[in-house]
Amino acid sequence: MSGTWRTKFLWIILVGFIFAIPLVAGSYVISVMCFIAMFGGLAVGMGLLLEQAGIFSLAHPTWFGLGAYVSGGLAVRGIAPPWLGSIIGAVFVGLVSYVIGAPLLRLKGYYLACATFGLLIIVEISLAQLGSLTGGHEGLMGIPPFSVGNFVLETDRHYYYLSWALCLACLWFLYNLMGSRMGRAVKSFSDSEVAASSMGVNVPRLKLKVFILTAMMASLIGSVYTFYLRFTQPGIFGFPLLVELVTMVIIGGGKTLYGPLLGAFVVMWLRELIHMYLGGLLPRTSAEVDAIFFGLLIIVILIFMPGGLAGWIDRFVYGGRRVRGRPQS
Amino acid sequence: MSFFSQVVQYTLSGLTAGSIYAVIGICWSLVYLITKVLNFTTGEFVMLGGMLTWGFHSAGFGLLPSLLLAVACAILIAIILERVAIRPVRYPSEMTYMMITVAAASVIKGVVLLVWGSETRTIEPFFGTEVIHLFGATMTSQVLCVFGLLVIVTVGLSLFLNRTLFGKALRASSINLTGASLMGINISRFRLLCFGLAGSLAGITGIVITPITFTGYSIGMLTGLKGLVAAIVGGWTMTGTTAAALILGLLEGICAGFVSAGLKDVLALLVMILFLIVRTMKFASRLGRDAR
């Protein structure tokens, strides 16, 4: 990778910045930044799937939700401590995504999207219907806070560091992955599967690997999310979250890895601004009302700025020599 | 109620649901075949039809004028959607189209929630509230309207597509878009027509089902998805879609009656996923054998 010193420098700045925010900011900013870390981590995985690997999977909120439910459910019943529950959740989601992904990833384009969208709705309805196991529509209540041994994470600040550590670890891992042989293979099959497989890339297997990897990351983030909120509801992991994640990926620009994180930052603060300034004008505020703004934003960005913010930044940085953000038609 | 009349009852409700899915599925395939856009707003137009009719009706219009106004509004919104959101995309890919329509669906849903709130609404049945008895089962006259709608839509569309020059041009452009435009067919006008037609059909469906199933801001997505299931399983053709939708409706009616009403929504989506998987398995094994 060329320009390693610049990459290292940017990483140091990013980590230092993230580390420094809680030292100066209030609890409101910290809690919003907490959500940015979680949804940003999710969006990075989804952007990788959608735009870099070309796997048109919409089931990302499902993995997030399943991870949250497994670790939350185990912790509520006292079966496993939260840290172990998170790992069990990730393993469980890995297995489920293997079983589901193996047949589903043979589909392409619209059909894969429809099947995974169906999966999203099925899981949402099933979580609401299986009342004895998941608490039904009300969801799981009374989830204990995250703890390792005797150390209990209680304040927003603790969760801030936990969620950002997880998010940046995912980002760093994916950066290294996409720079490796496997990452280049992933990029190659998103352009042309035939060309990639003629070069010796085992496309179905690699697709499945990427799918399971991002699903497990989403599940880990979901566990942290549920221990932060201390409750889960089936409605959280449904269609509104999907629209939100897609907005993050598109605003940020999924052709780069940092784009979705940037998108998450923009979307979450935009939502706070909407709630702050338009909260009095709108008769109600809910995820569906936010979706109006996000939906309009998706349409506008896709029409006028298909590369997203990251594509725009790339064009600025590389002076038009290397426009990475633009989707191929 | 005896077992037989129970079966008749569930069959009737299943067929009603099936006819609804059939018309919605035809809306999906109308747009998909010509424009290759998977229009996720279809379900929202079903919702819009019912909600707009309710809105006009409660604003003091009669039932028929508010019905016509609602359909006109649905057509207008569909045309605006095509012109403003789908036409200007610079690098059209399946993903871009799908995201735009999903986004547009959430915008429509959110606006309806803002304007009319989250309560469920209904309008009165078109031909009174008489109940028809059939083998111990009961159905309202509105159910007959739903069946009538399916018959009118399928017969009307097949006459239009097979007998008129315009319809033949439409079929030609669904088979080969480039070839059709080389023959002097104005594709851009057809895109608009398809969106408008699908929007109006979905809107009419929404109006006809409102007295039976009621309507609310959130019904669009699931209803629309079931239409999509029918269209995919039916292979995007009108006969196939109708047959698939009726079978799907029957399955759902029987599942709701004898197993669990809450899980009937899962059934349609499971059917779609299983169908898609089975289809690829068939293809994959054939391709694999050819390669060896």
C-alpha cells in the first residue's frame, strides 16, 4: 500500500481524536458518539458487503439483532455473563449465517436482495411472535450491564470506549483484510465473477467467508448495543434500521472503508439536529419520521453524488487522478 | 361450525388474499419487465390508495369522487416518482434502483404517518354490508369486488397487451428494450406509462381491500412483498403470477386458520426464499454437469 506514513498518521489522528472527545465533551455528545461507533461499525460491514464485495445482502440488521437477542437473553436468564454471551452470540450468528448464506449466496442481484430482505422481515416477525423465548413485542427487559469479572461498565464513558474500541478494531481489521490477497480477490469478483474465477479465485467460498465475517462483526456490535441500551425490541432491528444503514453507506460512500463511518457520523448528528430543531414542528418523532429525511437524502445523494462523501474526498485528495468513489455502471 | 364449512371459510379468505396479491404482483412485473426497476414503492401505493380515499372521504367528498381522486393522486405520485427520483440516476445499476425505491417507500410511509397518524382507517363497503352464505361459510359483498377486480385487471390487461398496437409495443419492449427502441418505440414514454399504470392498479387494489382488511400507514411493506413473492414465483408473467398468488393466498388462509395467524406473514417470505434456493439448485446442478 503506497503512502503508508500517511495512513499511519491518519490512524493516529483518528484514534487520538476519539480518545480525547470524552475528556472535553458532555454526556450528551458522548452518548451520541457511542451510537455513531455502533452504527458506524455496522455500516462499515454493510458497505463492504454491498459496494466492495458486490454481495447485495440486506440482512445486516438481522445479524445485529440476533447477536443482541442471544447475548441479552443469556444474560437476562443468568446463563452466561455478558462477555461470554457476546462471543456465544457471535458464534451462533456465524453458524446461522453459514447455514443461510451457503444456499442464498448463489443468488445474484435483485434475487439475493429480495431473499435477504425476506429474511430480515421473517426474523423481525418471528422475534415478535416467539413470546416465551424473546419477550414478544415488548422485547427483553432488565438486561444487566456489560461486565468482565468484577469490573462493571456503568457510565456512558465506559461504553464509549468499548464501542469505539470495537468499531475501530473492526475497521482496522477490514483495512488489513482488504489490503491482503483475500481482499484483492474480493474486489476482483465484485467487478467480474467470471474473470475472478478464471484467475483461480474460489468465488462462492470467498463470498461466504466475507458474509459470515461481517455477520459476526454485526453480532458483536449488537451485543454491545443491547448491553448499552439494557433492553431489546424486535422493532429496533427491522426496516427503519435498514434504511438508516443504507443511508450511512450511501452518504459516506461504500467504495472506501472509512466512508460508511463518515456516513454514520453525518446521519446520527443530522438526526439529532432534526430532533432538536424540528421536534417542535413535527407532531411526532419516530424512526419512521426520520426515515423521510433519510429517504430523501438517499435519493438526492444517489442522483447528484453517487460516490458519496468519501468519493468526493478522494477526488479532492487525489486531484481527479484516481476517482475511486464512482460506482461502475 | 363444522370442519367442512371451516375449510370453505379459510379457502374463501385465502382466495381473497390471493387475488389481492395477484393484482399487486402484476403491478411489480409491469414495472420490472419494462424498466428493470424492482419498484419497492408498490406496497406503499396500495396503502396510499386506501389512505387517500379515506382522506378525501372524510374531507366531505362522496365515495365515488374520493375514489377517483385517490386513483388520480396515485398516478400523479407514481409519475413524479419516475421523473424525479428514477429517471435522473446517472449510473443506473440494480442496487441504485432498489435503494432509491426503498428510500422512496420509506418517504411515502413517513409522510402518511405524519399527515394522518398511526391509527387504522377504513371506508364503508361499496355495495352495502350484506353477508353471503356459502356452505356454512360467510363472506361480505366486498370480497366479490376483490374477485371482480382480479378478473377485470387480468382480462383487461391481456386484451390490452395482445390486441392493441400500444400493448404489443409494450410487450416488445419488455422482451428486448434496445430492439424495441430501434423499431421506433418511445421507451421513455413507456417507462412513465408503466409506473403510472402500476401505481394506479396498486392504488385501486388498496381502495378495494380497505373495507375488508382496513388500512394504516404501515400495511404497505408486507402487502407489497407478498405481491413480489407472487411475481417472482410466477416468473414475472401474468398467468404465472396469478396462479402463484392464488396458491400463496390459499396456503396463507389455511396456515392462519389451522396453525397460527401471527406466523402467516412469515409463510409467504419463506416460500419466496425456498423457491429462490430451489431454483438456483436446479440451475447449479445442470451447469455443473455441463461443465464436467
